[in-house]
Amino acid sequence: MVVAAALGYLAGTTPSADVACRLATGGATDLRTVGSRNPGANNALKLLGPRWGYAVMAADIAKGAAASAVGRAVAGSTGAHVAGVAAVVGHCFPAWKGFRGGKGVATSVGQCAATFPAWSVVDLLVAWGAAVAPWWRRRHVGATVVSSSVWVAAATVWWRKGWPNLWGPPPSAALPVAAAATSAVILFRLATEPPPLPPDPPPPPPPPDAGDREPRRPAPLAPSLAGSPP
């Protein structure tokens, strides 16, 4: 279990957003200092464009799924859950980046796809439905709270009923425990995230006439004699 947790954490610390930002900007931009200051898919999507943002999202999902698969190979079904939670922890709190990581949502999607595939599609639909609800002031937080709560509840029901879990490990007590642990990590990360930076103010207008002298004024037209020929 210790090996599964260590491998999961290492997989979670893979700096997918940092790599994308370096490739997209040549190292001129750090996602931790611009926008929402979050090195994750959403900030990359807004600042680097859809191509890079969705690439980061896919990489973060793959991290969670790969970590769970490796944990299962090392320590069985419970190892898959341990490594999946550790991957989310590693994504949110990478030791090599001063424990300043992303929010872990995409990585948890990969964890759910590997350890609870019977629920993974429904989980995405619940999160989407909660995100588009009109009563949230911070929609991403509201959607995370709702989807995490339903995820834990569904995992508990699957464990107690012993329902099939597609290609995932057989449901056990580790399934709801892992869902609750991952949800707690993500919600803690959301509760402690720094506020987004305000947009840069527009540059001041240039001074008239380059500021070196009074602005030029057009000379008045010479008066014309009434009735003079054109």
C-alpha cells in the first residue's frame, strides 16, 4: 500500500499544465502568477487557448487513471483506491512546486473512471448539471460539492449492494472511503485557493501631440468678401 501511495503521488505531480505553458509561451508565462493562479486545465484553457487547455485536461485525467491502474497492479483493488487518492493529493500539493498545484478535479475524473467506471459517466452529468444551475455564486465550487456528495453516496450504495463495476475493482468499503478522501482534498483545495488576479487596467491614452508642446489647433480660415467670385 505504501508503494501504491508513493507511485500514485508521483504520477499526480506530473506537471502537465507547466509543460503545456512552457511549450505554448516558451517559458514566458507561469500559470501560478496569472489568471486564477491555478496550474490546471481551466486556467490553461482561458490563458493558452482551447488546444492547450483540453490537452492539459486530458493529461490530468490520464494521471488519475494511470495511478489507479498502477496501484491495482501493485496492491490489488484497495491499492487502486489508495493510488487514485494519492494522485489527487500529488496534483493538488506537488512537493517539487512548493505544494502549489491544481484543484484535482480532472485527476479525480481519471480516478473515478478507473476505480468506479460504473458511475463515471453519471458523475460527469451530475457535475455538469450542477455547474449550469443558476443559483450558484461560485459555480465550480457548487458543482464540486454536489458531484462529490453524490459520488460518495453512490459509492456507498454500490459497496453495500455489491453491484457490478464494469472493469473497475469489485466494490468494497475502500470505494466510498476513497471517494470521500478525494472529495475532501479537492474541497480543501478550493477553500484555500487564492483569489483570481484582477485584469490589467487599460493603458492611459497618449498625451496630445506626443506631450512635447501644446496641441496644434487649425488656423482660422481667412474671411472672404461677400459676393466675391468662387
